Amino acid sequence: MDEKKVREAIERMCKMRDMYNSTLCSLPPKTREKSEYNNYVDTFLAAIEALEKQLAIKPKEVVGGIYREFYECKNCGSEIEPLDIYEDYCKWCGQRLDWTES
């Protein structure tokens, strides 16, 4: 899926989440607690998080490590080992990585 389509999907999901959330807020508290809309809002949040991981981000270069320079995933903070720098995704959180030079 290309970046434009992912961003559009995230935008649509955010709008839908906001609509369900505003409906939830308009309900009386006891009804709100039992509403299925809570599950929908949680589902939208999970979907948005998964879609955001499809957008490539550059890993953080950490200089001054004990023995060497290394990279770190900006999403989860995990170290990206030297053999993993050829991978497209962080093996710890699934974040898509962008290894292009800027």
C-alpha cells in the first residue's frame, strides 16, 4: 500500500473514531459504559496504530555507543542490530523503516 493511501485511510479512521467518540460523550454515563461504541472506538484506535506503522520512518542513529554506532527504532526505542539494518521493519514493534539517505 502506498503512503498516500495509508495516510488517507488513517484520516478516514480518525474521523470515524471521532464520530463514535462524540456519540459516546452525548450518552448518559451509565449507558456510555455499556455501549458497544466503546468497542468501536478501541477498534479504530488499533487500526490507526497499525496503519501508522506502515508509514516508514528513519531509524535514529545513536553515536557514542560503548563499542560502536548503532541505530534505534524511533517507535519503540529498541536497538536495531547490525544484521537488521537491511530489514524493512523493526523486528520488535513492526514499524516500517526508511533506510534511504537524505
